[in-house]
Amino acid sequence: MYICHMQLLDGVLVSAHIKEQIKTEVKEWQAGGGKKPHLAAILVGNNPASEAYVGSKVKHCEELGFDSTLLRFDAAITEQDLIKEVERLNNDDNIDGILVQLPLPGHISGDSVINAIAQGKDVDGFHPVSVGKMLLGQPTFLPATPYGIMLMLEYYNINTAGMNCVVIGRSNIVGTPMTILMSRNANPGNATVTMCHSKTKNLKEFTLNADIIIAAIGRPKYVTADMVKPGAIIIDVGINRIDDASKKSGSRLVGDVDFDNVAPLCSYITPVPKGVGLMTICGLMKNTLLAAKLRTGK
């Protein structure tokens, strides 16, 4: 078997570096008369994963010198009432960024709620105007996870120009924006991108040709060693909980990549956890600071 000199793309290391940069920028911004960036997070219902994600975002706000407001609503809230709450935040001058934690209960349209967020406060980068600007290469808020991945590639100085990049997954949150960012004329970027998904025939034919694979399909250990060419770069976006009797909790987190068997083949690979998830927070926080600066026109 081919053994490559593998380097871990360490989300702990990179996020710590970026968070220090953000802290410094916030202090300089305040010293120049700017106010603390203020993020409002909306949590509907009590999904444990959503609780954990929002809790982490609020904690990071505090750490970086941001203000944050967490608004909790019962799972039975109507779509109309939730949109009213979003509109109230749109009109609140103290709030710079608004995020609505997904998924929302089945009776509420996520699209309708996201469309209601003022584009200037869309720090998740999901608003149609933000997505349109991203597609056209205009300055805008980038979706937090793809933004975080680009920051990670930049930190490790990985030159993706001319690479064959396969993105597995086509969600509006990760897969689709990732194809746009990786193909545009920038560094990281300038890759030749193929988007694959659950309906792709002969997926292995595409992945074996890939210099970089971005796995975001939401299936545990989906990318196996026989799908990866030696020296490939692997970005694992998946966070899946699987049963593990050896753990006190009875379960553990794994990615969309069979890490143990794929890692020896790679030049670079992200772990799960402590990989892309931490970079997502960095993307969100950088967007929130940008929103604060744009709103005051400084």
C-alpha cells in the first residue's frame, strides 16, 4: 500500500490563529470609536445538536469581545411570528448580525425565514442576495463553512490552482457554494471543480481523479480508501454520530470520510472533530465583524 507523508489540517491550531487576529481587530476597531460587534442568534425548539452549536457561537462571541443575544422560541412558534422576530432584529440598530439556527421545525420554511433577514445582517451568508453576489465574485458575506475551509487552505498555503476538485454534496450551505469558491479566479481557487452527490453514477471514477476531495454528504465514513488517489487532499465536512460501546456516552463523532484508512494515503486531511467545525465558527465571526464595520460605514 502507498504511504504518503500526511499532514493534519488542524482546526484547533488554525482557528486559534484566526481568533487572535479577530480579537486584535475588534480592539483596534473599538479604539477607533467603533462599537462591539453584536450577534443575535435565534434558536427554535430544543434540538440537542442545535443547542450545542448555538452555545458554542455565543461562547465564542464572548471570547472575541463581541456582544451576543440568544433568542429562544418554542418549537410551536408560527412561521409568521418567527419572521416578525427577525424583522424586529433587522430594525434594531444594536444588532449587527443575525443567524437562525437550522434546521427549523417542519411547519416553518427555512427559506422564508432566511429571506426575511436584512442582507446587511446576513452573517451566515445564506440570503439570496449574498449568494448572488458570491456567484458574481462581488464582496459579500460568504457561507460560514465554505469560508472557513478557504481560510484553512489559505493558512496552510495550499495552492489549489489547476487542481481537480471533487465536491461530494450539493447543499446550499456547503456543497454548492464550495464549488463556486473553489472554481473562481483567486487563491485558494482556480480549481477545476466537479460536483457529485447521492445520485452520481460511478462516484469512484470522479474521486480517484481528484487532487482535492471536499466531502459534505452527511453519511458516516462514506469516502473510503479505494476512492482516494495517493497524495490527495481531503476536507471532511461531515459530523455524524455513530454507536460506540467503548465510549461512556455510547456514541462518537465521525466524518464523511473513513479517516483511519484514508489518512495514510493523503497529503493533507482534516480530522473530525477538531477540523472544519471550528473553522465554521471563524467564518461566522469574521462575517459578524465585517457586518459591524459595513453598518457604520467605517
